[in-house]
Amino acid sequence: MFGGRTEGGKIALVVEYDGTAYHGSQLQKNAPTIQGEIEKALKKLTGNRIRIKSASRTDAGVHARGQVVSFRTDAALPLKAFVDGLNHYLPGDIAVKEACRANGPFDVRRGAVSREYRYCIFNNPTRSPLQRGFSSRVGGALDTEAMGRACRALVGRHDFASFVSSAETARTKRTVRNVFKAEITRQGDMITFDMAADSFLPHQVRNTVGALIRVGQGRMTVDEFSGMVEARTPGLAGPTAPAEGLCLMRVNYPGSFNGD
């Protein structure tokens, strides 16, 4: 995939980042963002101002292992230069993992067939400095079997209005999503929630985790969780889990480019 010289056109990058120090992925005035840092690095590498587009928007403090961004450029550089060169100019908490030429009418957002997110819960009464920043700690016991049963209500095509606020529902309007995977796994003190869908509503994963934690704590039954999915009433889920536990793992595309 690497090698050769580009003749301009559209380039896609797979990007990994620690979102702790950033106010999200999308460009903002007077605040550090992932988009802002990548565009500054592109300016240094190519000498041109380049606007990028991201496959999935991540909020302040949210991380990514497989974010995909694209941009158009006239720079005749080897693809490998977009990896090595950008990593030279980017701060240490952002890294380009791969670059490829995006052929045809590639749309980094609309062309994606699914996105995969992971939320990590450190389930231990004592804090862990080594887990801090990449998981959210819950001190009390969690019933992961009940949380796993509740996840079954999420899979399929549903109206997920209950998992966003009223204001977000008004802005989004369409709240129906196709969820392909929703699973809870546990390894020692670390509980992971993996969710894959065609697209996500604002704060949908974090609100889902907040509700699943209530199930795990015995404050909500599995049937009540299922009823919440069916209720389609904004604001029912939550509380919103902290951003630090969330990571965009992968964006999937049809054809040869899959965001690996």
C-alpha cells in the first residue's frame, strides 16, 4: 500500500490518538483539537493549507485507535511521506498509522459502513494510576452477566432516542440506528463494552454505558433496560459515562480500504 509518488488527489489516513489534552476531534476556535493539529502538520509538510474530514466525530477526552481522515492535496509526495512526515510534525499523543490513496468518489464519512467503539471500565475499589486516562473506574461490584443480557436489547435496528438528550434529538432529528454488535466482556478488573453500528448519535455510547452500569449495580433490571430502548424517550439513559473510557477502535469501509 505504501510507496510510489502521489499525483495529488484524495488521501486517507488512519490516525491513533490520546484525546486527553484535546477538545474533541473537530476544529474549534481557541481550543486544541485533533483536526487542528493534523492540519497544522499538513501545512508544515506540504506548504499548503489543507482541510481534513473525519469519519467519526469524537468528543473532548475521547481516544481513537482507528480514526480515519481524508483530504485533497496537490503535493506529489510518496504515501510513506504522509506517515513519516506527519508523525515528525505531530505532537506525541497523535500518530498517523497508515496512508493510502482514496480512489473514486470516496467519502470518509458517508462511505463508512460501520464504526466500532470500545468503553473500558476499571472495576476496582482502589484507583490505578496506570489505568487513569484510558478507563473509567467503578469501585463497587458490577454484575457483568446482567449487563451482557441487557446488551442484547441493543442489537438490531432501533430508535435510540432514549440514549440522547432532548436537545441532541432535536438537532439530530433521525435517531434510528443499526447496531451490529453490543457485548460486555471481563478480564480481571477490566470490563470492556464493545459496540458496532452504522453510525452513532451524540454521546450514545457513553449514555449506554451509564445505563449498563446501573444494571450492573442492580439499580436497573434487564427488563427495565429493554423497556428504555423501546420507550424512545430522550434523556432516559445515562448518566453519561466519563469520556476517558471511550475509544474509537475502527471505521469499516467496503472494498480494499478497511481502516486497518
